[in-house]
Amino acid sequence: MSSNMDSASASYTDTHPPAPALEIAGAAVVFDGEELFSGLDLTLEGGRITCLLGPSGVGKSTLLRFIAGLAEEASGTVRLSDGSAVAPKLAYMAQHDLLLPWLSARDNVLLGARLRGQTPDIARAESLLADLGLADAATLRPAKLSGGMRQRVALARTLYEDRPIVLMDEPFSSLDAVTRHGLQALAAERLKGRTVLLVTHDPLEALRLGQRILLLAGKPAQLREVAPPAGPPPRDLQAVGMGEAHAALMASLQAAKEAQ
Amino acid sequence: MSTNLRPLVIALGLLAIWQAVVWLSGVPPFILPGPGLVSAKLVEDAPLLLHHAGVTLSEILLGMLLGTFFGSLFAISMVLSQGLRAWLLPLLVISQAIPVFALAPILVLWLGYGLASKVAMAALIIFFPVTAALLDGLRRADPGQLDLARTMGASRLSTLVHVQLPAALPAFASGLRVAAAVAPIGAVVGEWVGSSAGLGHLMLHASGRMQIDLMFAALLVLAVIAIGLYALVSWLGGRLTPWRSERDR
């Protein structure tokens, strides 16, 4: 782990070997006595942002939790293409910021290090916060921060972990439209080069950020590929063809919801 | 009204009501002495009262320490181990089901007339509120935060130390406030059953000799101890959980 002050804004690929692919095989999860999916296979290409869309209740978050090793009553395998163990390679960011209310923004960023008994790299935490526009907020507790600021602290905490695999569960859904738009661009920029799985219920978010878009639908749920728009994320929603892509994706989601 | 003045106003109001009852009812001083008589006794017998107050206060404080220690140990064990919890939970319920007052004579018989039996009484009486409050607080930690800790590779113990215990502090502080309010009851009941010193002992003897003003003076001192203890624990609780006061923006 580098304590170089420049590392905060440098791209992941500049400082790390290419992120491995994540391979899921035969995933099966039972939730509340109901089989959400079984025999699910999925490979997330290394270094790319995959967006997972689907109607609520279909098991998007559960699939994410399964990969993170948090699902109960689950079977199947998750492995990395480079053969290393999965758990130490992934970082998890949820819909809620999950900041500890008794810690300052900076100490929240350092939480992982504290929990693992490592020496916290305060300079790196501060430079990550500064890079996300939170230089003045480092010593403030979460209650003093706005929703957007809190989620940026959560992003800084995720980045501090410096993992090649990042799992995000609707991380922007509780923010207002303007804040969300800004944070999507920031996250896409900072997560570039990592293997990211982003669960979302917002088709626009998937069109804006996804280098690959997957639709989870049906009972038990199955995955379907949706062609992503051209160009690197974060994409301009005003671009030609975005409107059609959005309409097509909405129609697929609608069909998936009716099939629930 | 300033919050600093309010306790003073309440105290003066209570004294006024007390004096009014004495005047209006015409009860003789050997049944209900007025605040004036009791104040005079407080001053006159200050060394005696202070001596016995010191004994009772040590019983209360030691009992609180002991009860809090074992209560915390119980609660933390129950959170750390499902297996232990299955065994400890019935014990916790039983500890509450047996009336502590009924145990007083036995404790005095076993532990003697000295400090130990009263410390045990105070510890026993606060054990349940402290354990229940801490257990409740520990189990109310945000499941999302616990998941996050797991994905960060945290051990069970470091999750407890960094996530669950701080999250439980507000509930624990409430438990300690209850403890501060009931611990004096335990100590005094212990003293009534059998003792050679303490405010409860003093009251019992004063009652036997019809020194009703001394009884009231001892009662006042006991009230001051209980209120002071409660205020101290409240203040400490607030100092330990500063993020609570800024939660609502």
C-alpha cells in the first residue's frame, strides 16, 4: 500500500497489476425459504464496471452479498482468475453509508485498517478525502455531514481498502439527483481499472456507468445481457442514442417486473 | 427557565410543601419534623452523618463497580458466543426472578454484618438492569455495519471493540443510570437487615430511640447521595457519547 500523496487521484491501473476477473459458478441462494436463483454462472471481466439491473426483490443485492460471502443458505463457488482468495481482494459499498456515528470522517475511512489491527495510514486517508472534496470535513462526525458528503466518505473508505474487486449495492440511490449525478462521475473515475459490480435499480445509472449491463429477472432469477452504449463511462446522457437505449432498457425492466 | 436553576427551584418547592404540610396539619415534631428542625439536626450531627454516609457511599460504589463488571462480562459473553448465551440467558432471568430483598438476610448470614453483604446486595440489584441494557445495545448494532466489518476482514473481537461496544454505549449509559438509582436501595436494605454502620443502620437506631429528626436528616443525606450519583452517571454517559447530541440536525 502506497502512502504517496499522488496515489489518491492516480488511476488504479497505474499503480497495480490488472484487476483479476471474478468467476461465479453454480450460485444458489435461498432467502426466506424461497429459492432466489440456482445454478447461476457469471464471469465479471477484470478491470471493468458491470451493472446489474433488475426489479426489486429479484435477488440483485443477494447475489452481491453471496459474492461478498455474506449470504446465508448459499452454495456455489466464487473465485478469482488469478487464483488468489476472494475475501481479501474485495471491498463492499452499500446503499447506506454505514458510517460509524462516533468516528470522524477520517477515522471512518480508516475503519478497515483499525478492524484488521493494521497501522492506519492517516496521510492516505486525508488525501483520499481531499481528493473527493472533503478536506475540511476530515475531523467532522457523520451527523455534521450532508447525505452526499457521507456517501463520499463511504467512497473514500472503499478506496482506502484499495481492493481490485469492488461490490456496490445501489450506492447512490438515497441521494438527490444532482448529488447522485456528480458522485456517479466521481466513482466511475476513481474505480477505473478495478473489477466492479454495481447493483442498481436505475436504468440511467447503468447506461451511464456500465461497461457491461446485466438484467437479473425471473423466478428463479436468470441473467440476461443488455448491450451497453458505446464509449467509456461516465457517459453523457445527452449523447445520441441514449434516449433509445433508455427506452429499450425500460421496456426490458418492465417485462422483467411483470414476469415476477 | 435556565436548566441550571430548575433543580434548585424544584428543591425549594419541595421544602416549601414539606413546611406547609407541617404547619397546616399540626402534626407534632416527633411524628413529622419540619425542614428547620431537620436542618438543625443536619448541622448538629454532621460528623456522625458524614461517617455513616461514607460507609453507605462505599457500599453503593463498590456494589456498582462489581455489578457493572459482572453484568458487562455476562452481556459480552452472550454476544460473543451463541452457546454461552443459551446457558447464561436463563441464569439472567433467574437472577431477576429471585427478589433481592428476600436474599438480604441470607447474604448477611453468609457475608457478615460488614461491608461485603451490602456490596453484594447493591451488586445483585443492579446486575439485571446493567446486563439487559448492555445486551440490548450490543445486539442493536447496525447489521449493515457488521456486514461491512466482515467484508473488511475484521475478527469477532475487533468487531466487538470497534463497532458493537461503541454502538451499545448509549444503551449501556441508560442501564448505568438505572443502576445509580437502585444501588442505594440495595445498600440500605442490606443495612436494615444487619449492620454496624451506614445511613440505613443510623435510621434504624434513630427510629428505635424516637429520634425522628435524625431519621429525616439521614434520609436527606441518602437522597443527596442518590441524586448526586445519578447526575454524575448521566454526565459521564453524555461525555462518553458526544455523537448522540448531534444526531438530529
